[in-house]
Amino acid sequence: DTAVSQTPKYLVTQMGNDKSIKCEQNLGHDTMYWYKQDSKKFLKIMFSYNNKELIINETVPNRFSPKSPDKAHLNLHINSLELGDSAVYFCASMGREGADTQYFGPGTRLTVL
Amino acid sequence: EDQVTQSPEALRLQEGESSSLNCSYTVSGLRGLFWYRQDPGKGPEFLFTLYSAGEEKEKERLKATLTKKESFLHITAPKPEDSATYLCAVQPSGGATNKLIFGTGTLLAVQP
């Protein structure tokens, strides 16, 4: 059983479009994250939600809007896509505040043309 | 500013040739240091968490150690299946305590 899953795996789109990436975890965790990995493999946190409440927002452009309908889901919506948004986006989850270990999903490779 | 630096950027080993990867960090307070393995096209896979200087953890051919300024990932007699990118991350103790700050990774290639 997949612990943290993301859809889609690949996303190719034109500049200016709006797209969404979905994440689900079946670990019963309280906290979920979005990370961005650039072409040099550098992983940087974007957002964190704890029990559907936003707790980290790392100066990400407001074209990016995370939404958590429930503890098990964290979606990422991106408006007006730009070339620089091309990257791999990873979702992760953590058991509870202070539990430390984050478990990552398989990633969504976004390519903006 | 909290920062993580990994070296070398890339390492090529012969099967059986032991070596170490380095992760040096600057953080105001350390809650934990994490090692992950990432295979091409996949998400990072958790390996170890270290919490205090002097702590060591082992898993198969891997051993992670921690000092006050750096961590080492020792690979003993590596096999080709150990080839991957190894990522180090720190979790600062202040502020949003569950935030991870990653280094840029070491790409390890083990040749048979």
C-alpha cells in the first residue's frame, strides 16, 4: 500500500495555464508538506499544514495556493504558470508535532512550456 | 541563517570500496539531523535521524554519525544497488519545529 501518493506523476502544460497537483496519505498523519525540487536537486519547503491549518508558508508566490480538505489530503493549485515553475513537486507527511520523520511521496514532474 | 552543505557533490566508488559522505550544518539550534536516499524519478526515502552529538545509527552497509557541526554517512563495502543521491537535512529547534532544511545532496555511483 502506498503511504504518500501524488497525482499526476507528470504534468506538461503551457505558460499561463492553471493546474493542480493532489496528494493523499494513508498513514494517519497530522502534518503534510509541499516541497519543490529544482533541476539541481535542491529540495526546498513551500508549505506545511497541520490538521488542515496552514503553519508554514515559505515566501512562495501567491500564484501557489495549497488546500487541505481533510488531514489525509493536501492539494496544490498553481495559477498563471510560468517557465520557472518547472520542477518536481513532492508531498510529504509527518506523524505528529515533534515526531520529526517526514515521509515523501513519489513526486510530480511539472514542465511548463 | 540556517544552512546545510554536503560534500562531495558526486562520488564514484568501486564495489567494495568504503568511503564517507559529509554533511556540515549551521543552525541556531538543532532538533534533529536526517539522512534520506533518493533514487532517480522517486521521492526521498528516509534512512536515519540523529539528535545529539556522538550519536550513531547503522543500517546494513550504512552508518551515520553526528558531531556539533557535521554528520557523516559511512558506506562500508558498497554494492551497485547503493547508487543513489544521499540527502542530508536539519530540523531547527526554534520557530516552526517541523521544517526541514536540505543540502543539495551527494550523487553516489558504485561500479561493479
